[in-house]
Amino acid sequence: MSMRRCWANFCAVSAMSEVLLIHGACHGAWAWARVIPALAALGVQARALDLPGRGVAASLEDQIAAVEAALRGPTVLVGHSAGGFAMTAAARSPLVRGLIYVCAYVPVAGQSLAAMRKGWPERPLDGAFVVDRARGVFGFDPARTRDLFFHDCEDATDRLCAEALAPMETALPDVTAAEALPRGYIQCLDDRAIPPGFQAQMARGIGVQTALPCGHSPFLTMPDRLAGCIAEMISTFG
């Protein structure tokens, strides 16, 4: 695609769509604080939301409904890690115009996130979970989080929270609405939580892909480069 056409597509899509940023498990809208102004500098209007289930029990449908309720018009959804599940399901809304996965799970119909994770040979998260089934939540062992999530950026362990367990164990029955949309995948090549090989496998079939030389938290490690990747992908969605 020529630079002129790419810029024309970017202007057209960004003019009619905003970006809604969806955090991963045990994170929150805070994770995108540096990406939002970086996107604004590129002419992309973006917002982030806190999904239900931060510290309390919630269902995957609760999270999907929260994403749908946050849509104010034509929107490109950007999801990190476990946020790929709620984002994919929210593609059923006619307001969703595209999906961008950031080292995120790409759901397979009939498989929960937990099943997908356990089905991959490398499982770096094994042993890191702290599960409270009585409360319906889980978290991560603080002794493990810096190495898993923040080894190449400031340690944000103290910002992590417990997360609803049910969304991790719930499968999406159908993903055809998401697969019909323009989609992009941003791999993180030094990710210690979701192996890069697993990301590459999940990204198969997604037409627009790129990669960043960072760990699981590109929004902290390189927010400007991440914003640039998002904006460039949006330009191809025309």
C-alpha cells in the first residue's frame, strides 16, 4: 500500500472511529495511561475502561456487556492479554469496526482461556496463580509478577488486583463475527507470560501483524511505539 493511500485510509478510519482500550487480567484502565496521549498525538481518539471483575466475581458476559455499553459510535477495539476474550465477543456489536490484539489471546470457539493456555506446551504462568474459589477470584503471586510482566519496565506489581475467575474458564461458542472484521495482532517478542510462539500460533489467519521487542507490558515499556503500531494497523482497516 502506498504511503498516500495508507494515510488516506488512516484519516478516514480515525475520523469515523475511536479506539477503546481493554486491559488484561488483574490490570485496569491505568495500564493504557501512556498510550492514550501517544495515540492522541497521532490523531487517534482513544479511551480505556475498567472491566467488571476487578477484585470481585463476575462473568465473561458481564465483561462483554461492559465493553458494548462503552461503545459511543464506530469503534476499533484494542485488547491486551486476557482482554482478547471480551473484545472478541463484543465484535457482535455493529459499532465495532475492527480488532487489534496486543500479545492477547485470540479465542477459539468452544475453548476457554484456561484451556487454551494449558493446551500450549510452554506454560510460564504455571505456579504463579493464587486462586480463591470461594470468592470467585484469582491473582498472581507477587514474587513472580516482575519477572513475568515487568522485567523490562518499572515494576507495577502494586497496581495489580484480584481478577474474576469465571471469565478465564468460560468459552465463547462462536467467533465468526470477530473473524469477519479487519483484525491486527501485535506480538511481543520477549514476552515471559504468553510465549511468543503461542502468540504467533494464535495470530495465524489475522491479516495484519507486527511485533515489538519487549515483554508483556508494551504499554509501559514502549507506549509510543505501541501507539504507532495501533495507528498503522487502523490505517489498513479502510
